[in-house]
Amino acid sequence: MNRQVVRVLVVVAVVAVLVAAFIRMSRGGGTPEADQPLVSLASDASAIDRVEIEQGSERIDVQRKDGQWVLASRDGFPAKAESVQEVVRGLDGLRKSQRMTAKPERHTDLDIGWPDPSGKARRVRVFASGKEKPLVDVVIGRTASSPAGVYARGSEDPQVWRCTGVLNIPAGVPGWLATPVADFASDQLQRITLADVTLTRTGSEWNMTGLDGQPATSTPRLDAIKSTLPFLLTGFSPDDVRREVPEDVSRAGSIEAQAWVDDANAVAIRMWMQDGRVWVRLAPGASGAQRDARIDAAAKTWSGWVFQLPSWRSDYLKPMFEPTPPADASLPATLPAVP
């Protein structure tokens, strides 16, 4: 074999190696760091005791206390452990796929700039007991497809990565609250009493009577009561929660009702409008000699808290807080003289 042939073979071999390396780098994102985990949580999973998520003006702070997950950002209301597990597993499963921009001025193109008043980016931090620094401190940008993934980077690192994997971060407070806080189906209730009307169930039908025992005349307020109150306690999952304050006892325009689960035991409901949303306080109501165990069990969750209804439920309930016009409201104050 002459020297010319050897040179050709060497060149071909070098080119083949370079092409193979280029292909590997392209498939892995163009750098040796590709196809590596974004974070690694497996070794510290059992010690994780806090997850903090910031998005826009919203901050979720979930902490483990006495073996239970609670929302520290909501005064310690019980949190959904499944949501914590979902976020931790999702983060641990993200793998770097492709190196993207490292220019901070380009971060907003991928919804990964921080701080981000627009609320598109999310900063996620995971802490473990005995560790001074967070195990994870990343900014998550928009989702990606084909294959499924997200854009992510370390909060102090401008380098953005396209990562493969599925990361589901519950949106807002509702996705973190341990719910439902009440679950009494309408067919478990016997009647609902308010100051001026009573709703009585016959089979699946609810009928409304006034103080005189006669069927109540239809009005927007009474229609709203009939169509909403029998179902208020069914799968009751609020949009928000806060500690009860003294002012909640005497809110102007409050509506009070008793939802009777049998002839002697009821759930006391107080509702009021605040900043365009309906807030609800639940408590054990009237009780007989034989207390209802379901009410007593649920009261452990209700005690000391008030709950904000989801907006769609608030919209249905709003007519309840509008005063009922007198029966002759359509008539002029002074009738014209008879000629």
C-alpha cells in the first residue's frame, strides 16, 4: 500500500470520527453536558421538607411540619402531598436535551427571564433538612413539544437548556390545598334554612317556602339560593383560604344558613361578598343528642378558617347578595290623578 493510499485512508478515518462526533453532539444538544439530568434529587428525597414556587406576584411556600405538608404561605393550611411529589418527581426527571441561549436579553423569548412581573416564568426552589442551601433553584420557562419538555436554567446561570421530561406545577393556590374541605352530596341533605326561606328536598327536587309555609315567589335572589345552596357543600374545593379574623363575624350583608344532614344536625354556613368574591365560613350548626360524625370530622378542617369560592361559583351566588325589590317596585311612587 503506497503512501498516497495511506494518507487517503487516514483522512477518511478522521472525517468519519468527526462526523460521528458531530452527530452525537447534535443529538445531545451540541455539548457533552447534554443528556444529563438538570438536577438530581434521588439521594436527598427523604429529607426534602420545603418547596417554594414564585410566579408573578404569587408565592407558594409548602413545608413539612410534624409529618404533614402545609401551606406556610397560607398560614399553615393543610397542603396536598401529591402536588409536592409531582413537582419533585418532575424536576428529578428533567434531562438536558439542547443548549439554548445564554444571553439574558433573550430569556424573555423563552419565558424564562427572572425576575418576571409578567408571571410567565416560574422560580422553583427545593429545600432539605440539614442543608443550608436549596437542593434546587431553577427558573422554568415555557413548555416544549416533540419531544415534550420545558426550557429551564439555574436561577444564577444564564445558560438555558431545552429539557425533556414532564413537569407539572399546579397553578395557583387551588392546586396545593388539601381538598375537598367539605363533601356532602345534595341527596345527603334534608333541608336548608335561612332567615326568610326554607328549602326542602323531596327526592332529587328542592322546593322553597317562605315564612308562611307557602311556595316562595321567584326572584333572582331566591332563584340563586335554590340553584346553588343545595350543592355548595358537594366537593367544596376553594380558590383560596385564610385565617378567620374578628371582622368575619359581623360582615355587612352576610347570609347565614343551616344545611341539615338529618332532623337534628346541621352545618352552619355564613357567606359574604368581599372584593367581588364570595367568602364562606363553615362550622357545626345545630346538633342533637346524637351528633353527626361527618360534621365533627370536617369541622377539624374548618375551624379557624374562611374559604374563597371559585369565581364560577361566586358568579352564581352574587344575586343572593342583591336586595329583593318590593313587590310593587315597578309602580311609580305617585299614581297619576284619575281624570
